Amino acid sequence: MGKKLALYFVRHGQTYLNKNLRMQGWADTPLTPEGIEIVQASGRGLADTEFVAAYCSDLHRTIATAELILKENKHAYGLTLEPREEFRETFFGSFEGELGDVAWNKIAKANGYATQQDLFDHADVRETMNGTKKADPTGDAEDFMTFWTRVEQGFLHVINRHREEGGNILIVAHGNTIRNIVHELEPSIKETFVLDNASVTVLAYENGLFKVERLNDTSHFIKE
């Protein structure tokens, strides 16, 4: 029987596309100075947490976030960060980089909703992702099954690799990625919850069962 495994999911720090309220999936921009500062505050709050492994998506914003967190950690010497494309954010196709309000209103209307708020109020994550692909003139946007199949492969890779030894695992990823993992494993938690930049969500795995121990936690942030 394996030991307890605690998956520390951290959302990346604020980027320039975040700051300017633009769609950001596979599109990538650097962390803002404010984004770097809040990631460092989160890292200082996790400084005493000993990680046995560290993963992130292969996008720059998560790699930069993970490196900043590990730099603050007292036990990270010799720990190798492993970027994996499976942990990427949803791909929004031709909507990448578009103003969020513009993109979501186009997606809403293409799917029979009057406004983006109507879409958010009535469509679940599957319908929203499938509707995004439907509304994308290029057809490049990910639908839900494409997204989830990809993310699930990365998640199972981590679980299978570490479930026998247990310990704390750092996974720096994205809002939709983390939300959907949490919702799929604990459906009572709706996938519409908001994740703050650099927040921590801890998903524990023990005796074949998953339990959310922390959700969108920023209480550990330590300012300089």
C-alpha cells in the first residue's frame, strides 16, 4: 500500500495577457512585475514544504512560476523541474490573444446565447469548450474531450510514478487545467470556481481515494 501523496497545484503568476484581460491558452506572455512579486510571496509561504518532485506545463509562464517557487524553497536543492505539455491550458484557437469580452460574446452568440454572461450562467465546462471550438472559424480550438484526454494523461503519469513512495508533489499549471482536475476527482466542487494567480490547491491521494485539502489558498503568502 502506497503512502499519502499530496499534489500541490499552483496557478501561474499574472502575465501581461492576464493584466490586459485577453484570452490566454497556449499563447504565452511573460509574468508582470506584480505577477513575479505574488509568486515569490507564495513561494516564501511554501518554503518549508519538502517536495519530492516538481512538474509544470511547458509554457513559459508556468516554468517561470515554478522556478521562482523552487528558488524560495529550503529543500529544493537538486530537485529537477519537469515541464510537460499535458498540463497546458485550454487551446482557444483563433481566439488566442483576443480581448476576453469580445471573444466570449462571439462564442456565446455562436452557440445561441445572448451574452457571455448567459453562456457562463447556463453552460457547463463541457458545453463551453465544445462551443468555443464550434465558434472558432479555424476549428483549431480544443473541445472538452481533446483537452481532458491530454490533461488526464499527465495527471495519471504523476500519480503512477509517485503513488508508492508518496510525498509532496509541486505541479504549476493553469486555471482551467487545475479546476477540471479538481472537479473530475471531487465532483461536488463545481468547475466554475475562480483560481487566483499563485494560489495553492492541494489534492491528497491515499488508499486509492482523492480529497481536496486546500482550494485556491492564498493565506500562506508571505510578503517581504
